[in-house]
Amino acid sequence: MTRGRFITFEGGEGGGKSTQARWLAAHLARQGLPVLLTREPGGSAGAEAIRSVLLEGQGFDPVAEAMLMFAARREHVVATIRPALAAGMWVVCDRFADSTRAYQCHGQGVAGEVYGRLAELALEGLAPDLTLILDIAPEAGMARAMARGAAADRYERLDGGFHARVRAGFLAIAAAEPHRCAVLDAARPAEAVFADILSTVAARLGRAA
């Protein structure tokens, strides 16, 4: 059986990742592809339990926080992502390892070598086939996030300087890995962003039209 494809959505707060991931998964399913829509932190029972601690808690030492992220990710990979890919499914994931690089390394100052050791242990070489980075200025993204009316999670409550570092982190990741990453302007209407997503998936992976 042919291995499935692994697509991740990344970016700062308010970029529309969850909506666009859901739309893409539904579109691929309409094309007759087997699709799994998932998220991080979360995506498996153990990882969802860790998600609650990470998003609703009062904060951790940054290295400890990165370790918790990768503990959740390891559970997600082993229980959900690898089995789905092995079964030939297209996995669409709302956030993955790049979020840890952007939030914990660029945003909170965790050393890159710490990230590298955790990623090697948890992922064992797994990487997305395509990463779609939905880029939006932090001020605009946070305004969108607050307009949703839901209570702000711990990351959304952090200051503008943190969110600016996170955005710079995502752009640095994209610049370092252009073969894997595509940066899309998420400040535009959601329908326009989705049209670009379909074009990018078609160009990079051959399926989305």
C-alpha cells in the first residue's frame, strides 16, 4: 500500500489554521482520498490530556514546556499519525513540530539543540510532506482571535513581543526549508487563502484541484 501524505498547517494566532485545515480535509475527501484531520497538541487520548495542561495551566519552565509538547507529539505520532500514513491516508494536521520551534525556541528562548534532541527522540525522522504557514501580522491575528469570543488560552495572553518573535520564527523556518514550506498571506479573506492552498497542494503534491 502506498504511504499517505502528511500536510501541516502552521502560523501564529488568528491566521485561520483550524478553518483552513478543516476545509482542506473536506475537499480532499470529496476527491475520493482517505483523509484524517487532526491537531496538536492533541490528536490522541494521551496527547489531548497533555493539551489541557499546556493551554489551561499557568506556565512552565520553557524547556519543560517543550518536553511536554514533544511528549504529546510522540503519543500523537505513535497512536495516530504513523498508523494513518501507513494505511495510505492523507493526514491534515493543525500544528506540528514547527510550532514548538516557533513558540518555545523563537518565542521563549529554548536552545535549538534542545529542540533537536527532543525531535530526534519523539519523531524518529517523521516530517511533513508539505507545511502551509498562514502568515498574519500579530496585531491583526490577535484581534481575530479575540473576536471569536472564546476565553483566551495561555499563549494568546502573552504580549506582542512574544507573538512577533513567533512570527519571525515561522518565517525563518520557511526560509530554511522552502522545499517543504509555503508561506501564504492569511490577512486576506478565507476563501482567497483557501484557493491558494488548493493551488499549492496541487503544485507540490499533485492532488487538490
